[in-house]
Amino acid sequence: MDPSIGARAMILPLTFFGPLLLVAAAVPTRARSVPRLAEAAGLAALALALIGTVQLLLTGPQSLTLAPGIRLGLDAVGATISVLVAFVGWIVLRYCRSYLVGEARAARAQGGILVALAAVLVLAMAGDLILIALCLGVIGIAMRDLLLFYPDRPAARRAAAKFTWVWCAGDAVLVVAVVLTWVAFGTTDLASINAAATAGPLPLAAKGAVAALVLVALLKTAAFPVQGWLTEVMEAPTPVSALLHAGIINAGGLLLIRTADLVQAVPGAMAALVLLGGLSALLGAMVMLTQSAVKTALAWSTVAQMGFLLLQCGLGLWTLALLHVVAHSLYKAHAFLASGQAVRAVAAARRPGPVAVPGAGAVARAFGMALVLYAVVALVFWAIGGTKSAQALALGAILIFGTAYLVAQGLADAAPRALTQRTAVASLATATGYFGFHLLADRLWGSSLPLPPVPGALEWALIALVLVSFGLIAVAQALFPLWMHHPATAALRVHLANGLYINALFDRMIGGFRIARPN
């Protein structure tokens, strides 16, 4: 045996072995042993991911090529996503032990979750587009089986069919992207592709590959107008919903982050991400507010969050996009696994009295004060961490628009002083948190991801469009109590509650209504 092979194997990050452990646990000899074995495998994979991160800090990035197109690599981005996936996966598997007790297909479902987690872990460490395509294919097969946990339910069959249509369409487009990338660069290795993208003008095939990658990301993140499948997967058990919304739905965003240099080299692709991502974020946020079912509201929240993730990628804020993936995964996993307690928590909450209704003057003052406070905090962080890009400042302003709604309530004539103080503190905390986390994200992943592009005419136009769009929606939300009783508002609420009927049109296109009929 070549001594160098043994030495090289000894320094391989242990994170590489986590997927093997999960797959091994997915094929137990006795169904009764599955719950404990699955949870133990999830915990072990988390331990391996943490040890691999320590190895990364000590030895630097590592890679392993198993075959042409099959290369694993561990860098700061891969280590972060691996730890995140392993942690969320362990929590989901632990939750399954009690949630699926007595279910006939419990062992099969836990095996499917293990396979899906293994594929997502490999995806996090994939160093080649071919390996990414293979991982997404495995994820699609595993998720379709999980969505059919109750195969006799017509709604479950319809959800599985719609998921398969959209996910497989994304897989097919990704194959096209792989072929075009090979034609353009003669390789599908991600490091080589990103290096070539920054070296000079892109050939036509490369621009076609970027267009395909953007389309794949839109399909995988359930962006407008194919968001309907994501809102119907509630037919699966809660652990499956948590896994999908907290982990698998991020695959499209991770694909963009891994090909950031290539995507950013095509301004048209970045513009498409901004436009469709922003539209998805606004649509998801508005529809979410009209939903009465907890899980359906969470699903539309995911649509909004994924749209915001695409918007961040389109603005070139790659480190913030990765931070968004981490924060959204942790929040959404907790939200779904705790959704059964939501109704009880709302019923037990103390009602403080009627909400203060702000007038137009209070809303104007609130937005002005929030933006001034944001500018002050921005100046402080400029002194600490240097200047921020125009894209980063615009994104922070969007977040401030959301807190301005709270500030407006605090400035209403009927608002008590305590409410005014709390809303002001919330606005300050949001601005400080945004710049603080941005600084942290740059420190953690800045060396692995490109800087935002210098804004040109197109970028400035997109920034202005985004600010105006989100600003108008925030103002309309703040003024909503003043016109909520108008007949047109009731009609608008009905249309929004039905997702503007986009999902119904998609059902008609693929025959989803026929799928849902009982046999």
C-alpha cells in the first residue's frame, strides 16, 4: 500500500463519512430498531461534522476525488452547511421517535429521511456540478416517497405529483446546465468553473448555463409561479414538513452560492433573481397573513423567505444569503416541530387590549424615524467595519421598513408610552443586528464568496425598484387598519387567501384535480 494514501486518508475530514453512516442506518434488519438507530446515526453524523469543522480550522480546506465528476470538498461554506444539516437532521429524527409511534410506515419514513439527509450532506460538500445533480436526483426520489406516507389520501397523491413535476423539471434543466458548462469550460468542477468565470468574458454556452442554473434555483426554491407544491406538502407527517422546509428547500439557494462567481458574471441572471425573488417574497408575505391554518401559514412564510434568499443572491450579497440559509433552517425547523403547540400558546396569551391604530401622519413619522435611526447605526458600523455596498444598505433598509410598521403603532395617538418605547427599541435592535450579523458573515465566509458587484445602471435601477416595492407594501400594511373595512379589502383578502389562484392554474395544467379524486 502506498504510504501517501494512508497519510492522506488520515487527514480527510470526518464530515465525509457522515453520509455513509446515515445510509447504513437506513437499512436496518428489524423495524423495531429503526427509531433509536436513526437517532443515533443522526447524532453521530453531527459529531463527525463538528470534528470535521475543527479539522478544517487546523488544516485548511480538503478535497477528495472519488471518480470523474464525483469530488467532495470541505471549506468554510461546506462545513457550515454540513453542521447545520446534521443538527437539523438529528432533531427531526429524534422527534420522529415519538411522533411516528404506531404508524405502519414509520420505519420506511425514517429510512427515507436518513437517505434524504445523507444526500443533502453530500450536496453541501459537493465540489462538482455532476455530483450536485446526482444528489438532487436522490433527494427527489426520497422526498416523493415521504410525501406518500399516506398513499390513500388524494391530497397526498396530488402533492407528491406536483412536487415530482417541479423537482424533476429542475433536475432536467440542471442536466442541461452541466452539459453547457462542460462545453464552455471543458470541466464541471466548481472551483475551476468559478475561477474561469472571473478570468474573462464568458462564452455563449456559459451564459446559457447560468440561465439554466437560475431556472433550477427558481424551481427548487418554489419561487413564483411554481410555489403551489410547497403549500400542499402538509399532507406528509410534521417531521417530513420540517425536513423539507428547513433543509431541502434551501438546495436551490445553495446551488447559486456554490456557483456564485459564474452567476454574478451575467448581469441579466442577477436581475432575474432580483425580480422573481422579490416578487416571490412579497407574494408569500401577503398570502401568509391571510391563512388561518398554522402549517399553511408557515408554508407561505417559506415561499417569502426563499424569495428573499433569491433576492439576496441577485444583489450579490452572498455571505448574507448563506447566513439567511442558516437562520431560516433553524427557525423553520423549530416552527414546524412546535406547530402543534401554536394554538394552545395563542389561546393562553394575555390580551393587552386593542392595538393602537396609527394615522397617516404617524406612519410618515415612523418611517422617517426608522430610516434616520438606521442611518445612524450604519455610520457607527462604517466606523467599525468599513463601508458597506449599496446593495447591503438597500437590503438593510428593507428590513427597517418592516420594523417601521411597529414603530408606527408606537407613535399612534392612543399608544401607551411603554408601547412607544418597545417599538423604538425593536427598530434599534433590528438595525444593530443586521449590521452586526453582516459583519460576522463577512468574517466567516467572505474569503470563500465573491464581493457584490459594483453597481451600474442596471443594478441601481433594480435597487430603486426593490426599495420602492417593499416600501409601498410596508406603508400599505401600516395603514391597513384605516381601510380594512372597505369592500374592496374583503375581496382582496379572498383572492390572497387563495394565492391569487396561481396554484389552481398549475393544477389544471398538470391534471392535479384529477389526481386528487378518490379511486
